[in-house]
Amino acid sequence: MDSSLASLPSRPLAGAEKVAAILLSLDRDVAQRLLKHFDQVELRRIAKVAASLGTVPAAVMEQLIEDLIGQLSMDGTDLMGTLGQAEALLMGVVPEEQVAEIMSEVLGKSNEHFWRRLSTIPETTLAEYFSKEHPQTIAAVASKVDPAVSARFLALLPSSMRNEVMRRMLTSGPISDSALRLLEAALQDDLMGAGASSSSAGASRKVAAIVNQMDSNQIEEILQSVAETEPAIAEDLKGMLFTFEDIPSLSPRARAILLDQVPTDRLIVALRGANESLRSAILPSLSARMRRMVEAELTAGDPPPRREIIKAQRAIAETVLKLSEAGLVDLRESAA
């Protein structure tokens, strides 16, 4: 045995350490069912403790779990609490973005998932919000979000403010981790939290999620109706919508990324309901072997029920929106 491990004191665990140690030693499914009963503050505490728990001697664990031994799989080895174990403990219990937020706090680092989500907010909304903020704050945000997003919302700011922001980005040092987490928390509350749900951006996202499930004629009718009285909101809403028929508008790179994520059988069903023009725009993005296989399937057998075609097409459109939210494709990027 490693002498450093052998020399560890067999001290009793206290407080949250006991909880973290027991959860780490339980079967993953059992641990995750238990974690669903903790609130966000408790989850953060457990994650922090689990990440720094280090090695817990088996003897200590045996004392701790005397009443729970039937549920554990100790096999006589020491238990190790690590960052990976702490993150795995949370997966499946809370949404992915909350896992990212909690672990970024544990690591003392910026929450990259948060900044990707912020990059999906329309530039008009970002410009309106940041026009009231200090140039140093805007500079910090512009340095974190996608450069294309920064360029678009900065272009909508007054030239004097935009120039000052760029100057500060060139001359200011990096923002501290603690200040960055405070900034993330404030932006979460203002732009993506409960306070944002009543804003035009929050409302647009909710409406977009509904409208995306409608057919193209209904979508066009809704957009025209909104544009008659609220043209800016209609434009923001349009930027959040995507249907299967919009795939030709994606750049070749975005199309390739999308088709790499879509199961072949789903693509075949979706294309069974597409016209020749749409098929001709999509098929060249496939590899030569895959294209031959798909084309052969499209001419074989009877077409599936219309509801199955619509279901497949909507699933592919939803994949595009998820890729866009993750920052992997840009819906505004031209296909040309």
C-alpha cells in the first residue's frame, strides 16, 4: 500500500462529508434518486465537499455505513472523491445547465454553458440591455460571448460607447473569477432568469417553442400578424424559428454538422415527405456512400404515414435549434 495513504488519519467524517461519502459509495441510480430530494443550496454544498473529499479509508467508511451496508459496494477498497465523481453524481438529477453552473462554481471557473446560452439571445435585446450598463461591464461580456454575437450587438450601441468598450477590451486585464461569477449571476437573473420571463426576449422564446411545432403556413401567418404591430419582436421571433424546409438556408458547414447528428432512418422518413428541390439541397451534404443508401431507400416501398414524416421533420428541426443554442451552428449564417 502507498505509504501516503497508509499514513492518513482515520478521522471521523462530519456534516456534509458524511452525506457526500455515502452518496459516492452508493449505486449511481440510488444516489441520484436521493439527490432529487435536496435543494439547490444543498446540492452545491454536496458537490463542493465531494470534489475535495479526497481519500476516505475503508475503515472509516465501514463505521459510517454500518446501518447501510446492504446498499453499498465497498469491496474493501478506499473511496475517492474527485471532481469527476462529483459531476457524475449530479448528472441525471438536475438539468445539464445547472450541473455546469454548480461545477463551474466548484472549480472557480467561468460557466461556459451560460455564455453559450447568452449568445443565443437576440442582439437587439442585448443592445437594449447593455446600453444602460457601464462600458467595463459590456467589455467583460463582449469578451466572453461568441465574437459574431459581440459584433452584432455592439454595432447597435452608440458609436461613442462602442469605441469605449473596444478600448477597454484592449487595455483591461482579465476579470477575476469571483467578479465573473457575480456578473454571471446578475445576467442570469436579468436576461435568463425569472425576471426575464416577462420580457420580450423571454416571451419570444416561449412563443418560438410553440410556433416551431406548427406547419409552415401557420408560422408565416403568425409572423405577419405580429409584424403588423410589433415588427422588432416579429424579427426576433423569426430568428428563433426553424423548420425542416429551412435546411437549405443553412451554410454547408452547418448542414454537415446537422446531418452528422441525425439518425439515418429519421432522415429517410423526413425526406420521404420532401419535394425534389428540398431533397436536392440536402442530399449533397451526405457522404457518397450514405447518399446512395438514402436515395435507394427513398424509392423503395410505400411512404410512411404523414404523421410519421411530420414527426421526423420536426425532430430534425429541433436538433438544429439545439445545435444553435449550444453555439455549434449559426442560424444567421448564409448558405451562400
